[in-house]
Amino acid sequence: MTNSTIDRILDAAEVEFAAHGFVETSLRTITTKAKVNLAAVNYHFGSKKGLIQAVT
């Protein structure tokens, strides 16, 4: 399950947050890089805040 939706989102989020910070990184950028639907973040993490908590 190394290429799961959650893994792809977390990997993309980690890279984008490190490069641009939490405030400047959009969910659309993360989901585009992860090749997932924008709704997947809310489904798996509840919100951008939930995603940030999962990454940190």
C-alpha cells in the first residue's frame, strides 16, 4: 500500500509545506501533485489543519 491515496497526499504535502510553508501552500497544489481529487483531503484528514497535523 505504498502508493495509496493517503501516502500520496502526505508525501506531496510534506514537500510543499517544506518548500512554501503551511500558509502559502494550497490544498489544490497538494492534490494536483498527489494526483488525487481535492475532496480526498477532507475525506481522509477532515481539513487542511488535519492534514498539517498528520504531516507534523
